[in-house]
Amino acid sequence: MGENEASLPNTSLQGKKMAYQKVHADQRAPGHSQYLDNDDLQATALDLEWDMEKELEEPGFDQFQLDSAEHQNLENSETADLNLDSVQPATSPKGRFQRLQEETDYATRYTRSAPNSNHRNFCRLLKILCTAIILFIFGILIGYYAHENCPSNATPSGTLDHQLYEEILKTIQAEDIKKNFRNLVQLYRNEDDTDISKTIKTQWTSLGLEDVQLVNYSVLLNLPGPSPSSVTLSSSGQCFHPNGQPCSEDARTHSSQDLLYSYAAYSAKGTLEAKVIDVSYGNIDDLKRIKKMRNVTNQIALLKLGKLPLLYKLSLLEKAGFGGVLLYIDPCDLPKTANLSYDTFMVSLNPGGDPSTPGYPSVVGSSRQDRTNLTSLLVQPISAALVAKLVSSPKYGTQNGACTPVELPHNEERIVSMHIQTVTEFKTVANVVGYLKGLTSPDRYVMVGSHHPTASSYSGREWASSTAVITALIQALMFRVKRGWRPDRSIVFCSWGGTIWGNIGSYEWGEDFKKVLQRNVVAYVSLHSPMKGNSTLHSVASPSLQQLVAEKNKLNCSRRSQCLETNVSSVQIQGDADYFINHLGVPTVQFVYEDTKAVQDPSFLSEALFPQGAKKIEEMDPFFKLHETITKLSGEVILQIANEPVLPFNALDIALEVQNSLKGAQTNTHQLLALASHLRETAQLFQSDEMRPANDPKERVPLRVRMLNDVLQDMEKNFLVQQVPPGFYRNILYHLDDKTSQFSILLEAWEDRKPLTSNETFQEALSKVLHSINSAQVHFKAGLHVFDSVLDGNN
């Protein structure tokens, strides 16, 4: 026991009695709180008073020690002006006075000197302080229960968002889309094509869309010649136009726009007379079989459209030595309702963008390359009716429920002369781009794209359908914006020009703003051609968005009395989404109505562009209810991507897609399967440890959400490969069609070198897939490492 402690005098029983009477009298003082009458507080005050009586009897001590560690100086004052700054509310789970009550040896461990004259003032201050603390706690309790019982207008964010989406989308009406569609068709008939983009800009501006721009590029277009191309039978001298009609003088003089536009843009031009060889669909097996039997050098291939990308099949024919191609669509590959035997069509041989500026934008001062044709082949699309005349087959197509394909007998020989003339010149292509700026993340873009005709092109009426849908979306959103709402992320609406020549407008704009788009674009919603039929809803989405799209499809089916649920797939599609998928790695969505047979039969038939009137939109959807469905489905996806704090992308679905794409008959994929398994584990960890907490508002941290979205936004960029076969997607997450689930570049390499036990082509394809999977694995691990670092820093 210390020297100071040894000097403590003994307290008499009489002192104890006086101390008790003093405290008891103070508790009955006027104005005291009724909450001080409980036993615990009386006991606490009694013990404290008793300790204080003992302390006040000790002279000569100037220190008051708290928790045996911190020393605070109290100024001795005869006027009882105590330093209130030294008395602080307790910050530990137990209050200061409760701790004092529980520590029975307090009197022997803590000492303090105070003159006896301060006794009354100190007690009064102590009671005031106790009362203040209790009233403070009581006030907190009142506020808490008042808040709990008070009616609130707050609504859970998920419910609020869903209600908001419903309110926005219910303003979309089929009748408005129909009216807009008819106005656009009438506009196309009465105005020059170059004025359509200006009219779209004016309309979008009148709806309230912000910063609507016309972005022009001077590009190299391959246009039809002054007269239609022709095919002549050498044996009889009969001349035919591509639709099968004879080449009479009257037909040449009064050639229609549709007949002129039956051509292959960027084909070689000139005249070629040679034997016709039926190559069917022109795949590798077909060509290997034919080359064993015949010499194909400088001959003319009779080629069916479909099953594989046209550019890929043409590259095989060019490599084999063919000199020309007559391209047609087999009637057996078309829906029964489609009678296109005499209809002509157009195709483009341009993989994308302005051919004179490959890989860079066509801005003023750009270097131009002389690329008037993109193949050495003379390519001419023809109708099935002309093919029947060339092969002398009067019976083809569907008869008595059975379909007879058009074929050239193997034992017969046909020699024809094909004549192609086109004109190449620079034209202006205009894009219309309008912005709806985001509220919290204006530098993150959800892109929405349609297209319009350019430079006397023909693209049927699908462009009007596409433009009517995007305009209806803009109208619905801007109606809500005028009432004070804004999306969190920016929505960028685009109407692309030059689409039929190889998505030129979107490619040039993308190359022009590539650095910004790589950093800022989070998704692309395609409205390229919403109506290709009226029986089946075909949904195409990136693997990371398939779950979201499936939910929207299910919701759409629940709203309708009859609805066939369709699977969501990641397959190659036509249109301006091409650049965003294959050069930016942006997750993409597209909803399209098709005929059931079109989904089941050969893919890539949509590469053919039929003229206006060949497929009448209003016959397929007379009340425009299907247009309304497409608009609302697309709108729901746009709103959710633009507003969700965490991007609605699924990391695990990408890993699962990779594993499924490696299943098949190819060998030497064991290493890839092992790597894909590791990718799945990492993606699953990322989704459970990072995405799940971020989607819970109670656990959501803004900094981590931003970092998480950056990882989600860039997932698909890991699957972009540099070199692929012509017509194949550089984004290897997309398959050729719904029937194939394997990586397309592996499938092609395996088919190309199947007879060989070992080959460089297949090993090179394996290496590309391996590097993509490894890149994705590193991407997810880096994201997890950054999150761990931030968490450690916060702790």
C-alpha cells in the first residue's frame, strides 16, 4: 500500500449515517427526476457519495487518475468553478459511473485532492450531470420509437425501381409505333435519302433528347451500275437478269431499283464465261469432295447461302481457285409462308467499316487506300427461279408437303457467262447520335442502336421498323425525364448510316471514339431488325447477360395468354452491334421476332438483304403488338442496366459458357478443360464474395461497387482474339448458330485439318482459346486482390 493510501483516515459510523442522510435528502429535492427513484441509481449514488466523503477528508492530493493510464488535471478552485471539459461521456460499452459502482476498490486505487469547501458544489454538479445523461438516453429512446412508429414514404429500392420501370414502359403503345412507322415509310418515298437522317435528328430533338448530333463520314461505297447484271447461257444464248426474267430491251430500259440492287457490294467486276459447278453450301467437306472429281480453277461455283458465314465460304472458294460465284437461297431453307423464288437480294462482302480506311476512322486528312473490290471473285446473287432455268429443273421447292432442293446433276455440264458492273465512289454517311445524360455515372454509357437508309440504298422496310421502335423508347423515357427522373448511367441512342454496305457508320464512329468507348460503354442493345417473322421470339445475349434476358422473357410470357418460352443464346447476329461485340468486347442484347423454321434451319440467311416490299412488315404484325413487345423488352433491359447500382452481369455464366464450349469431339483439350475449371472456381468466388454483398443495400460500399462494376464491364474483353477466319466473330464467346455449342474457331480448325493427326492450324486455335481463358482468370484474380487490398486498408 502506497504512502498516500496509508494516510487515509478511518471513517466513523456516524459519518456513514450522515452521508446516507445527505444523499437521501438530495434525492427528495424539488425538481428531481422520477427516473432517479429506482434502486440501482440510489445504490450507485449512495456508493459514490460515500467514496467522495472519504476522499474529501484527504488533503494534499492533486491528481485524479482514470483507468490507471490517463491523467487529467483539475484546477482547484475555492469558487467551485470546475473544469467541465475534463468530464466526458463514456465511450466504452459501460458508462463511467457504472464502472465506478462496480469497482469496489476504487477508494484504494484512485485519489484526488479537493478542499472540503467544494463538497456541496461538487455534489450538485454530479447530480446535474447524472440527470443530463439519463435525459439524453431517454431522448434517444423517444426519438427511436417515434421514428419506428412514424409513417414513412420510403419504399424498398427494388420495389421502387420496378414500379418506375412499369410507369415508363406503360406509355409505349403499339398504335404510336405504327403511326411513326407509316410516317417514316412515307418520308422515304418523298424525300432524298440524305434528308432522312436530318429528319430523325429533328424528331429526337423535339422529344427532348439532349445533344443530338449528326456525325458525318466520307466513305467509299460500291453502288450498282447503270444497268442490271446478267447471266447468259452459252448453249442457247439466252440472257437473264438476276431475278430470272429475260434480258429484253424493255427490261433494261425500265429496270427497277430492286433489280439494280441485286448485286454483291465490293465484288470484283467484269465478265467471266466458265463451267458451273454445284458446291452446295460450300463447306470444307463439299469442296474436298468436288476437288477430287473436277478441276475448279477459274470455274463458276453455284453456292447456297446459309450454314456458314458468306465471307468464310467465299474465302474457301477463292483459295480453291474458283473465278466466280452464283449465289442463291434454296427455297427448302425458307419458311413455307415465304415465296421468294423470283425475288432478288443484295449482299455485302465488306467485313466492316470504310474499305478505304481499314482500322481507322474516315476523318478529314485520313490516308485512303484503293480498295474498289474486296475479293478476286465475281459474285452475283440470283433468284431460285433463275437457278432452276440454269439447271433445267422445272420442279423445285415444296410440292405435296415435300421440298425438293435445286441441284445441278453431276453428269451434266452448264457453261454460262456472267457480267457484273458496279460503280465505286465516295459518299457521305451520316449517324444520328443523341444523349440522355446519367445522374450519378454520366461517364458510363448504355448504347442503343437502330439504322436508317443511306445514299439511295434499299434495305426493305426493316429500317423503318427499327427506327420506329427506338423512337418509341426515346419518347417514353423523355416523358419521364420531363417529370424530374434521370437514369444513373447515360443512355446513348444511335441511328447508324451505311449499314447494308458493312455497318460502315457504326464502325467509323466506333473507330473515331474508340478510346472513350473502350473505357465507358457498359452494354449495347441492338434494334437492328426487330421483325423477321411473327411466330417466335428469338433472344440473343452475351453470356453475362443471358440470365437477365431470360428473366425478361419469362416475365413477358407471364403477361401473355400464349407464349412459347425460348432459350437465350449467344450466336452471331447481323447489324451494327458487330463493332461493339468484336472490337470493344461489350455485352450485347437483341430481341427479334422470327418464323419458327428460320430458327431451326440454316443460319446466316439473314445476310441476304431483300428489297422493299419483299417482306411486308404490316402483314406480319398488322396491329404492331409484336413491335410493342420488342420495345418494352428492350426498354426493361436498358432501364435495369442503366439504373442498377451493380451492373446486372453474371460472371459465373461466362465461366460456365467456356466449359460448355470445350465439350465436343476435339482432342488435346485437357489442358483447356483444367484451366476452365479453375476459371469457374474463381468466378464463383468472385460472385459470392464480391457481387452478393454489393447487391445487398445494407452491405453496399460505393467504392467497392465502382471497382466491382469496372471488373464486370471488362469481362468479355478477355475473349477477343486478333485473327479469326473471315466472317467469324473475334469475340469467341459467340457461336456460329444455335446448333453448335463449341468455340467456333476450334470447330473450324478441326474441320479444316480433320484428316491430319497433327497440324499447326488447330494448335494455333487451341492457343488462342487458352490465352483467352487465362486472361479471364487473371482478370478475376486481379479484381479479388484489389478488393482484399481495399478491405485491409479500411481495417
